[in-house]
Amino acid sequence: MRNYSGKKIDGGWQYTVYDLGNSRVYKKFNSKFESFKIILKDRWFVFWKIPSFISEMKNNAIKSFEFIEHGKIDKVFFGNIIRTNELDYTQDKMITLGEYFKNHTLEENKIIIDKFIELCKFFLERSFIDKAIKIGSNFGINDKGEIALIDIGEIWFKEESIKTRIKKRTWAFPSNYKGVPVRLQKYYIQKMDRIYLHK
């Protein structure tokens, strides 16, 4: 198996991200101990649930890979991921939409929001969604202006699960549209409502 190395540039509950220096990143699934430490900082008040969180993350990651690999969906929509083992993968290096929004004009950001909404519509038509629809952190953009779901591990494709997330309007939770410019938040939520609720 190839040995991947690079500079650590990011990380979350599930993965630590390394820059490979070739316009690609390597995402390594955290060990149970590493995940426990990271999650404990965010959810110390329910620390006894952390082992079940970790187990669920692993299962979700495996299911997400299987879905991508057998779902006949172009991997460009997932940053051209290449699975390196059961849980790790490489992916195109992209900036998160949250970072993009910080450095572009209101009009440019509105265009990207529209593109993002079309991507969500494309996903829904193929019977899957990102669990939280975290526009700012779970999705990235490359230098061609192409948007992709870059946070693999929380793809939901079970009909009942999708209905539940839509019923809760998960895209409208403040934590999930974090990063969207304040002046475009109402616009974003209304457009997402049209896609998911047909308003």
C-alpha cells in the first residue's frame, strides 16, 4: 500500500486532512483515540455517547464509499475521490465554500449559491443528500468554479432518512448555513425551500 505523507492542513471528527502538494489532499480516518479527543472538546456533556458516535461515523463512511462506487455517479461531484483503503482516500484540493464566500463579492457569492442549490437538486433527483447540508464546510470549489461534496461519510440515501432531514429543514439550521454571507442567508434558505419543499 502506498505511503501517503504531507502537511496537515485541516481536520474534523472523522478525518485529518493532509496536503499532498500535487493539487490533491489525503484524508485519513482518525483512530478511535484521536476521534474521542476531538469529539470530547465539542460534546463533553454527552461524553458517554462518544463511542457510539465513532462507531456510527465509521459505518457511515463505509456506506458512503459503497454508494459512490456503485451508484453510477461521476466522482467529479465528490472531488474525484480515490479510495486508498477501507476508510482513507485522496481527493482534489478545494477550498470550502465558507472560505470562498469570505473572499468574493456579493454577486459572485450569489452565483455560487445558485450553483450549490442546483447541485443539491441534482443529488436529490438521484435519491441522496448530505446529512446536514453544511454548505460552508462540507462542500468545496475548485479554480474552475466547480462545486463538490468534499466531506465523505455522511451521505444519506435511505428514503426515510432523506424525508426526515427534509421535514426538519436541516439546511435552515444556523449551524448548517454557517459561512453564507448575512445578506444572502434569507435568499439561500428561500431557494433551498423551493428545492426541497416545492414552495
